[in-house]
Amino acid sequence: MRMTIVYGIIIFVWIILLTRVYYLSIKSNEYYEQIAEKNAIKTEYIAPVRGQILDRNGNPLAVNKLGFEISIRPHLRRNINTLDDEINFIISIFPDLNATKLKREYIKNDSPYSQDFVNVVNFLAYDRVLPHFARLNLRDNIEVNPVSIRHYPFGDLASHVIGYVGRANLKDIDINPISKLTNYTGRSGVERYYNEILQGVEGQRVTKVTALNKIVEEVGYTKPSSLDITLTIDLELQKYLYEAFDRPAGAVIVMDALDGSILAAASLPEYDLNKFVTGISQSDWNEMMNSPDHPFTNKLVNALYPPGSVVKMAMGMAFFESGKISPTTRLLCDPYFELGDRKFRNWKNYGSEMMTIVEALRDSCDTYFYRGAYNVGIDVIAPVLRRYGFGVKSGVDLPNEYIGIVPDMQWKKSRLNQPWYQGDTINTSIGQGSFLATPMQVARDTAIFAMGYDVTPHFLNSVDKVEQEWIGSDILTQKEKSALKYIREGMHAVANIPGGTGFRVLSPSKVTIAAKSGTAQVVGISQEDKERIKEADMEYYERSHAWMTGYAPYENPRYVVTVLVEHGASGGGAAGPILSRIFDKLADMGYIDEKYLKKRK
């Protein structure tokens, strides 16, 4: 009986063992085959080539230079002599490279958890590597792969618009994993704003590999893709801006007011974009940062200036919208406006004359606007100014656009914790005090008066030859629409009627221009001074900024040009000639129809 039980236990144990062996060797075979297959499959992600940036006529503004990167097999730190041999071999072919830097780069990036080759040379030009490609490729510990690097054919041309790419850091990679493959990401300008379009979509290569990472078979391949973008910029006109702009620093914008497309724009001085691709030197960086003309600042959207008298068109609309002042209302234009014990000067020591908005714009009479603003009040003025593009983003496709300041009671209370005074309203009426704007906002505001509707300034024309649509919006009230012709007449008088602040420099132009000049103080000048100090007697960096903005042809408004000359002292004298030359160039290039050109005797 006992032996029967023992035999029974032995048989039971063997049955369990045989069942387990059967399960492991037969039933689980398919499961473990799947695991083995997964372990043998390797997926490589292929970096896309960054899309090109072209001007409106197909000229390249940002392209890719082809070359090679060099990498060394991982985990060679265990055999430091082998690592040194490979580095010395690379140096023997390219003696301008630094062996110490290559070794440091290798040790920094060699991970015990990665089987990928370690990149030690990011880029060498195609022509340099090609003669030595076979020798490099024969070494098992060295891998040479094709790579591209960003190149800007025109160096500093439109640098603040195009922008540049830079090496991707850990934060960039965390936000945008593709930048780990490309090593680069957009840092400024269009390169940054449209980075997701330009960087493209990664490809994939799926292979079977052995335990030693040797490729057995390619089982799948997806090609990387990228898209080119075409800008509204006209390369020829863009080049001309630097010829026309004969001052040290400032900004200029040329816009098609029909849809907001920007034909040319410059923030001056510019800088060479190519220096930033592989890393700018410390000396070049220090020179830029220490320049009083701030070449690294994009003055189109990232610098704020008092708009001065170029705000007077929108200010006039605020007067009319209030219902207290009409386009035909006459207000006194005299040497100063007295408020309490303060006297607010006119920019010019006039006699006394009753003026409508047309004459006030023509002469840029400050006291007309002082009196108008005093009667209307900031609560009416500020909302109208914002509707005309001040104190809000223009929507232009450049990163980090500033909104500027349209001061009012709420702003002053929250920002400065101070009450609002009538003197603040007076200063705001001529674009001074705390009022700040960007050149792009002034260009957008000017386009509203040219076209009678609002547009979004933009640089993007098409993506992969698919044109983008930009539609204007109707923002004018019925009252403002009926007053628009008077504002236009005033702007016409500025450039074409003797006595206008731009007549001397704009009337000889090939096309009839409607414009407005402006002079914006950089340092405060006491209103107690009976005679305003002459700009020529001031230190250069204390002189006022000079504005001139306008549109043409007057008979059929289409193109807007806005010019800001830093420390130019006089809108008419400094910015006016630049604006005139640019409109002449537009006529020469055929942008303005011949029937709108002035007939020369």
C-alpha cells in the first residue's frame, strides 16, 4: 500500500514536469518568438532636412549647406588607447580640428546605456570630406554620415525678419523632440515663428539586427519630409532699403496695404546670421551687446518708441467718434495751450489760427490736439487708439511682439499707482508721455487710413507653394468712415501743400504721397523753457527720434511705407527723404501703375 502511494506521487510529479516542459517548449513558443523578434528589431529615426526660406520671386534667403558629421564607436573609454588612435586619425586628415576638444566631446556624450555612435564633429563641408570619405569609412570605429547646416546667402540682409537657427538644448528637445534629430531649432525671426513647418517630419528606418547590433535585413523605410516657405519679401526691394536708409539706426517697413503683405522690412543695424548657426564668438557677441545702436534688437516689433505726431490721425478719429468735434470744427492753433499754471508748447512758435483737422495735420499743430484731447477726455481716446492698432499686438508673424502702451487711468493706477491728470491726456494727444508703440503698429495704423479697413501685417506668402489667404476686417464706425476723407486730405497736405511738414522732401517724388511726420522726444524738455532747445545742440543719443509714415498712390491707395530714424531729430528732415526714395523705387519696379506717376514737364 505504501509503495503504491509512493509510485503514485512519483507519477504525479512526472506528469506535472512533462506538462510544464510541453507548455514551455511548444505552447509558449509563439509568445517567446514574438519577444525575440521584438528584441531583434531596431528603429532608427532619420532627421529631416530643414525647409528653405525663399523670397516672393523664388530667391533663396535661407538654405542648407551639405556636409558630413563624424562619430566614433561608443564605450571606447574602456580602451583609451583605441579612442586616442581614432581621434589622431581624424586629426591627421583634418589638422585644423582640436584633438583635446574632440576627446572632451566624446567623453561627455558617451553613455553606457547607448549603442549609438558618439558624434564628435558636427559639420565639415562636403568638399573637404569627400576626398577622404573612403579612408574614414574603412575604419570600424568611425562613422561618417551626411548632414546639412543652415546657411544664409545674404549674411545680414533682413536678419531680423529671417532670423537664425541655433543648436538645440535640453529644453528645446523636451518641448520639440525632432530637434534632437536635427540638432538645431529656430531661435528668432521667421525661423522661429514657423519652426514647426520648416523643421519637417522625421523619417524611420526599421531593421533586423543581431545581438551585436549588426544589420541583417531592412524591413521598413519612411522618407523624412520638409516644407519650403515663401515670404512676401522682394529681395531687390529689400536690398534697396540699405541704400535708401542713410542713417545709423532705425527701422523701415514697406507693406502692401491691400492684404498686409510686407514687401521689405529692416531693423537697423543688422547682423550676420551665419555667425549664430555654429555659435557666435564671445568677442562678436560682446560687440553687439555693447553697441549703443542695439543691432541685436528687432526694432520692428521688439523696441518701443513714443509715436509722436504720427498718432495724430488716430487721435483725430477719436475726437470725431466722441461727437464733440467734427472734421470741420475749427480749434485754435497758437504757440501754447495753458492748463492751470502749466503751458504746453506747440512744436513751432505759430501765430494764432483757427484750424480744421486738415490744416492741423498739414502743420502738425500740437495745440489743436491739446485742445481736442482736453475736450474729449482719455476715456474716449484710449479705446479708439487701441482699435487703430496701438497698445495691442499687430499680429505680425514674428516672435515676441511687444504690445506697447496706450496710457489711461486704469493703466497708470495699476502700473504706477498714481492718479491720472489732465496733463497726461495732453501729452498722450501728441504721442508723448507714457505712450509707446512699435514701427509695425504705426505701419498697421497707416494702412487703416490708406484702405479704410484693418489688415494683419505678415511675411508668409505660401507654404510649399500653397498660398495663404489674408483677409482684412472692417473696424471703422460709420462716423469714422464719413470722416476718413478729411484725414486723407490732411495727410495729402503734409506732402503736397506748401507749409506741410513733409512738403519739401515729398512733393518732388515720382508719385503722389499722403503722409504724416513725427518727432518723438527721447529726453524730457521742460515746458517752462520759452525756447525749445535745438536738436542740433543736443548730444546725439539725446536727440528726438524721427518718424515719417505714408501711403501711395494717393489717388488709389495701395502701398504703405513707415520709417523710423533713431535720434534723427526731425521727421521731415531725416525720415522723409528715405520714405520718398522708397516710393520712387516702388514706382521704378512697377509696383505702382504708370498712370499714377506724376507727369514731368
